[in-house]
Amino acid sequence: MNTDFIVNDYILIWDLLFGASISEPIYQLKQKMWDTYRKEYNEIFQDKNKILKDYKNFIPNDDTLYNIVLENKDYEKIRKQVEKYRIEIMKLWDRNKKETEYLIKKIIRKEIKVILFFVVNKELNMVEYVPDDKIIIGREIDKKNEYQVLIDITMQLAKNHIKRYKEEYECFKKAILELAIYNEYATKLTGKSCYQSGNPTLASLKRWIYPYWLMYLGIPKEEFFGYMMRDKIEFDASKYAYEKELKKMNIEEFIEFCIRNRRYIVREKEEIL
């Protein structure tokens, strides 16, 4: 899997203009442009998809606002800050590339050949997926929990590689993605179990799916007890037939397996969704 991290002026300016104001000078600049060039401001709202589709060859129909920002002294500072952030996020990705590739290839089991990251100001606080495996990333790297940015990125990638299900079954998709990313991936990143993390409303469903999740990961039945102790999730392994075919599925097929067998997997009536 190849990755590239770039700072594109058009994307950066667009998100500064239409995202949250990251500073008082930027707010004042945006307000002045809105008051003076309201027509142009409205028109360039449509530019984002065009830029992302062909960022190397994008030429705006009207570059008035882009030029105003490019020539602003505060933008020059922002550009330098974003370039510094680009190096930080790239190093973080590279340090954890092995675990991330393992997640995508061995757990998600979907092919992602290239990921292109458009890096923007981290004060914009965004991780946005764009079709064809592009990510707009601008989020603070928490020194106490630097892995959270990677988890947010991979969740966006995974969600957009898996089809939507009927509303009543979307909970299975959400629960299994949590098992894959918030729990298993985070466990590999941190070196300690993260299986108690996630949305509390999905906790019961995840506990019911967990035995089958271990089968999906290819964990031999004789090792279940060790994983139960590690993750603090208990179940009676003797009551579960080992489903050998699960380790051959990709995550989408596993979601569909759980939906088809939901009344068997969720074993208490009050837990049935």
C-alpha cells in the first residue's frame, strides 16, 4: 500500500474559507472577502470536488479569492505550520505502517492500493474521506494518545470500503468495525487490550459477536481463554461450534454472516436487535 502526503494550496485555502475560523486574523479576512466578494465567495464553494478530482491540473474559473489569501502574510505562516504538521503526520503513519497494513490486509481484508492525504491546518479538526481513497487530514496529534489520529483515519477508510445495510442491520456493521479498529487495531498499536473501548450502546452486541470475531481472526479454539482474559470478555467456549469458514471471509462477508445468523449469535431474547 502506497501513501502520499501533500499540501495543496487550493484545498488548504478552500477549507480555511469554508471551515471553522482558526484565528482572529483569518476570521477578519474571511469576513472582509465575504462583504466585498460575496458572489465570488458563493461560486467557489463548488470548487472542492473539482480540486479533489484532479488536483494537479485544477485551474479556478475565478482565482480572485485564492490570490487574496495566497498574498496574505498570515497565510504564509499557516502554510509553514501545515508543512510542519505534514511531516509529523507522515512520521506517525510511517512508524505504524506495519500495524496499519496488517489491519487493512489481514483484518479488513479489502484491497487499498494507494492512499492520498491532503494535509490541512490541524486546528480545522477534520478527518474527511474523499472517494478513490483520499483523506483530508487536519487534526491535532495528542502526545498522550497519538494513535487516535490513525484510528480515526482507518475508520474513515474502512467505513467507505464497506457497503451500507438496511437501517436495522447497520448496528452490526458499526459493532464489527469497532471490533476491527477501535479494539483489535488499537490493541496492536498500543500493545495492550483496547476491547473495552467504543460506543457503550454497541457493547452488548460486540460481546455476542466476540466469539465469532475470534474465529474470524483465525484464533484456535484452545486459545480462546487467553483472549478472554486479555480482553475481559467472558463466554462459554464449549457452547460455540467453531466456524472454520469465517477466517476465509473479508469483513463485509463477516458482517453479512452475522446479520444472517443474528438470532443464533444474539442468544438472549432481550438482546436481539
